[in-house]
Amino acid sequence: MLKLVGVETYYGRLKVLHGISFEVEAGTLVSIIGANGAGKSTLLNTISAVTPADYGEIYFEGKRINDLDPDEIVKMGISQVPQGRRVFPNLTLIENLKMGAFTQKDRAKRDQSLEWILRIFPVLRGRIRHKAKHLSGGEQQMLAIGRALMASPKLLLLDEPSMGLSPILVKEIFQVIKTINNQGNTVLLVEQNARQALKIAHYAYVLMLGNIDMHGPPEKLLKDEEVRESYLGEGKYTDRKKLWEGKATVRR
């Protein structure tokens, strides 16, 4: 469904992505894990053309999408849930959801999507007329995911959905992501919470300083000594604070 070949992205003269290549098969849930500053959010923003790729090629369902604008990519079937939720604070919950369906012209399909989302996130049903700024952090994250799903995407991009949430809500959000995938939606998940991300993924990539450092089935990565030490906090020697700040590298 999605294929990146040698993608490089710059911020000014600073190269953030260094020739990224990977694939996402239709119907799968693929996780990308990595420390702060690894380039995870830039990678998703590059796919959705919020931050255009400077070099390389991006294909969606066999069609090159490098030169498209973000709205055209949404119409093709890619929706992104941005880091930090970014809901419209002064719009109500239902108004935020309707904004997500802006490109969906079939009213019956919009109504069907709305009902499905409210079943996935039942807590939102009772808050539907509340302004987004009055929702809790967890409710705002649910709303952000629901807004992206209103476009009926073929591919859902999720950027750090667990950020700032309590451990109980983190488990709930990851269970919902798994449910969304089980219902036939392809998901590309970017996460710092490596343990949870690897638990629900079919395949995973480790991103370090703009490069794919390793990749494989989650069960393989969970057994890898370097992954366990660097991303699961199970090693004896890694300075985890430095790692998460992007100041340490995995030992080879």
C-alpha cells in the first residue's frame, strides 16, 4: 500500500531523514519506534506532504505522491493524527469530527463513520456538544483519532498517540488502535512507547537519527539485546536519559 524509496527530508540545511526506504502492506499495523529527535514525526509529515520530501520517492497504492499537496493526499485515502492532538479548541466535539469528513461527499457514509467512531469511543458520545478545549487529554486524543477516521482513510498515520496520557489511558488507546486495524484499516504507528507499539504491530522499524537502524517482526525485535537495552529499558549500561534526548547511540 505504501512504499518509500531513498527518502531524504531537510529542514533548511539540516538533513533529518537520510534515505529512508520501507514498505507497509495493506491491512497490516506497522510500528516505527525511536528516541526523541530520531525523525519519526518528520517521517509521517513527509508521507502526508506537510513537510515535502527533498529527494526519493513515495508511492501509495502504486502511484507516486511526492508532488501532491496534503489535501490531495487526504483525498487519496491517507489521514494523519498529528502529534499533540491539535484539535480545534473552540469547535465542539461533533464539529471537530465533521471537519475530518470535509473531503467525504457521501452523507450516508459520513453518518455511518460517525456512528462507528462513537461506538469505538463511547465516552465521546456524552461529550458531543462540548468544546474540544474542555475535554480531557485522553478525550482529545480519542477525538483526534476519530476526526482522522471520519475521512474513511485507507491508511491511518498515528503520531505518538500515547503522549501525555496516564498508563490506563495508554492501554485503552492502544487497544482501540488494534481494534481499528482488526476491522480492516491499515495503520502506520509512530511511538516512543516501544513496548506497547511492538505488542500490537505486525512488523516494526527502529528509526535512529534519521536512519532505519533495524527492522523485523515484533517478536524478533523484542528479543534483540540492543532493542531491549535501548528502547525497553532492560539493559544495565545504557544511559536512558541520554538516549531519549537523542544524545546516545545504540552500541554495535
